[in-house]
Amino acid sequence: MRNKLPDLHALLNSKKPDIVFITESWLDCSITDGCVDPYGGYSIYRSDRVHRVGGGVLAAVSKALHSYRVIVPSQFQSVEVECFEVVTDTAAYRFITGCAVAAALL
């Protein structure tokens, strides 16, 4: 995704999806949430791969929706995962996006 940020910006700005899920984001701490969403219309939930290039997951949730991050228990540290809930007037919906990390990489 690092080299496709302009494409993501165009998608977010033109289509205005409520929720976007991305795996293999390839992001790290050098790319801020503001770089992912320069218009500020989305809450960004992400889990970057820390010790290697590649991997990582990201969810972008429209700020028109009420959402918040759900803390994932540490026992799942071998999985790149992001979890959040979207709350409406009638229900709460939990979303989880992730990908497995090979044990040899940890």
C-alpha cells in the first residue's frame, strides 16, 4: 500500500466507503494515519508489522459512524490483527481483520 496511497486517497475521497479493510499494508511508523487519510474523514485502525518489511493490516472507518478500537489480548500477538466495533442506535457490530504471522518471524 505504501506506493498506492494516492489510489487510496482517490477511493476514499470519491467513493466515500463506510469501511475499508486492507491486508498486507506494508506500513510502518514512518507513515502516519494522516498520510493514510489526509482528508481526516476516517478513523484509522492498524497493526503494522514491526520487525520486518511487509505485512500489516489496516481498517479505515468513516467518522460518520461511531467506532472504537477493541484491545486484542496479548495471547494473539503472533497474529497481525485489528479489532474495532461500530455502534448504531440498534446494535453493535464487531469487525476483526488480520493475517497470521509465521512463528519463525517472531
